[in-house]
Amino acid sequence: MTDILLTEEIIDPSLDELATRYQVVREPELWQDRDALLARVADVRALMVRNMTLVDRAVIDAAPHLKVVGRIGVGLDNLDLRGLSERGVVVCYPPEENAVSVAEHVFALLLSFARHVPAADRSVREGLWKRTQFIGFELAGRTIGILGLGRIGFRVAVRARAFGMRVIAYDPYLVKQHPAVTETGTELLPLDQVLAESDVITCHLPLTDDTRELINAARLRRMKPNAVIINTSRGAVIDEDALYLALRDGIIGGACLDVRTNEPAGESPLHTLPNVVLTPHIASWTEESLRRVVSTVAADVDRVLSGEPARSYANFPEPRAR
């Protein structure tokens, strides 16, 4: 019987501590081999995964001894949460531990775009000193529209105010009296109005049936022609084909993408455009965030396996009878 199986690259001292009390098996490439994954989970009590491992009904059915899944990250779209809950499996995740890092990365991307940092860096390395082609724009006085004013979106709003930006947001689950709204001076508005009034749009939405390709061709046309869209949530929130055409044809001004519909992204026409800044899903990848995220999930996996309730969970704190 395997106590804990890691199907992706997950490194932290908390895992070494777990290994002193449990059998911890690390197979960081297992997520890429579907058949091997299905065979391997047959005797597993706990899974720890990032976002690349698909834990669907087939995996659940192949893992009769599974008690807990530890998701190293916030998004749960790679997990069949309903299926896991029906089987009585606890799903642990770190709800806030990476929020600061992601919020900071939004501004790393935005400032890189606004001040032409990637292109200017390449230019200087090539021995050039062409300052006039890198005239940028200030954030102060501009309007940022936040799609999803949750744990990350709230922190983006706080930082945007520090830059002197007007903050507006779309979040159908919040009321105007919510602290995330009142404490940041954010205006809650309908989606189409946020798109129309914003100089910058930043996405902080979970991937659901309602949010998949929420930003499509029609909604991109509602944005300002110089607007910039940032996505650090889930790639499929934006229709990438429509985004490419909007960027190519000048319907919007630019895009900063940390997440993609398919990851790894591979070849894409988006990569040929000069008005795009790209990073490989690293918004939460800081030393501090990774340490908090892994240690939080590892502690809950330990609690569940030792018969105690989890503290940060998506469904229920203890395994339930099947």
C-alpha cells in the first residue's frame, strides 16, 4: 500500500517531513502517462497533484483506497470534485497561500507591457539604444477592470489603488457592501460595462461552464482599442483564437498571458505578435508562495491520513463512508 503518491514535480521540506511517517512516492512525470497513472493509483491512500494531473472518474474508480487528494494550487478544474465527494474523498487545497504572488505577477506583466520591458531588453542586448520606440504609458489615472473580486482580485484592487488607478470589477457573487468592494473603493458593474470602460482587464475567475470562453470575440469587441487584457486565472476563460484575431486586427491593444487553454502551450499564432507578453503559468511560483502552498496541503494530507479533520478543504474535512 502506498500512503502518498506525487504525480507531478512537487518539492518542499514539508514533504521530507511527511516521508518520515509515511511512504511517499514521487513520480513527477506520471501525469503524462494516463495508463500508468490508472494502474499506479490502485493501492494509493493519498494523491498530491498540481494542475496537470487529471483526476477524473476513471482515476477515482481505479483508486479504491483513496482517502484524500491534495491539490497544490487554487484551481480545482482538473479534479472531478463531485466524483471525489461521492466517493467520500477529502479534497484539500490552499485557498489563500498564493494570492499575494499572483496579484504581484499581474503588475509584473502589466508594467512589462506598459513600459515595453521585453522588447527594450532585447534591443539593448543587441547593442542598440533606441529610446523613442519604447515610449510607454503610466498606470496612474487609468481604469483597471477586475473580473472576479475574490482572494486574488481583492489584492489586485489594493495594489491598483496604490498605483493611482480607478478600480472597477465584475463579480456576480458579491454585493456592494462586501468588504472586498468597500475596502478597496471598487465599483461593481455589469460585465459589459467593465469591458467597455477599462484600460486594463485582469481575469481572476475559476474555470466553470459559465466562465469557459467568457471572453469571446463579441466581448473583445466591446473593449477599448488600446485596452490590455491579462489572464493569470485559467487559460480557457479566454477564447484564444478570438484573442489572436483581436490582437492582430487592432481590436484591442495587447495581452499578457500567464495561463493558456492548453498547457504546455506549444506553437501558437499568439507567439508571433509583438503586443503580447507571455509567461509559463508562473504567477504563483515564488519561493514564499510555493513554501506556503505545499506545506499547507501537506499538513492537511497528514491530518486526514492520521484520522484528524483537514483545515483547508473544498468539500468536507474527513473521509466519508462510501
